[in-house]
Amino acid sequence: MIRIGLGHDTHRLVDGGPLILGGIEIPHDKHLEGHSDADALMHAITDALLGAANLPDIGQLFPNTDEANRDRPSSDFLKLAYQKVQAEGWELINLDTVIHAHRPKLADLKSLMQIRIAEMLHVSPEEIGIKAKTGEGVGIIGREEAIEVQCVCLLRRK
């Protein structure tokens, strides 16, 4: 048996860096605003995995009303969520993501993100797809007001 999960996240960009995305620190003049470290890529992946396993979403498991989650690394959320997914008898086949960000340019950073995420999920980096789109100057992405991420994942029953 296999299942597909879909995840999405958007965070506002605010002045002052660095930017945390895909579990890595990126030198930048803006960062993502949120209760945790606001790593939108980790959040979208976490929700995709939880959704595929029919588990509660990231907001239910790690609410922004809980002070224990303030400034917490989103990699913690991903690791704990994947443990829950595995406890339900599922394992990751692959995932694919799209990061919508006008700046910074992410082409040279995607492989670092792939490696970091693959390590957390105990898969090969080849199973982690990351694409980046600039928004072509349109909307909240093009105006550099936010970064938005989408993720789809495929799980199989162990």
C-alpha cells in the first residue's frame, strides 16, 4: 500500500538575517517570521508526511501557542513527526518540493538542503527533490514579502 501526502507553508519575510531554510542557515538580509525558526521548507515536508499517514498536522502537534515551541528548530518537528509516521508503519519512498522565493537565489544551496533533509529522514539525498522558483516579480513572492513552499511525498507500508 502507498499513500501520497501534500504539505504547504508560507511565512512572512522580515528584516534581519540569517534565513533558515531546509535546515541550513543562509546568509541573507531577511529571515522568516514565526513562533519557531519558521523554516517553511521543513514545515511543508512535515505536513506532507503527517498527511500521508493520516496523522494530525504540524499545528496540532506543535502549536504556536506552546512556549516550548518558541524559537525551536523546525528540524525537531520533522524528526518527531517522521518518528510518528514510522510508528504507524510507514516509510518514505520520496518527496518533492517547490520553494517560491524571489531572493536569495537557492540554486547553489539545494544540494545542501537535500543532504540535511535526507539525513533526518534516513533516506538517500536522491529521494529528496527540491526546486526553487522566483515568482518573476509577481505577488507576495516577487515583492519579497514571503517565502512559500509546497511538498508532496510518497509513503509505503513497511
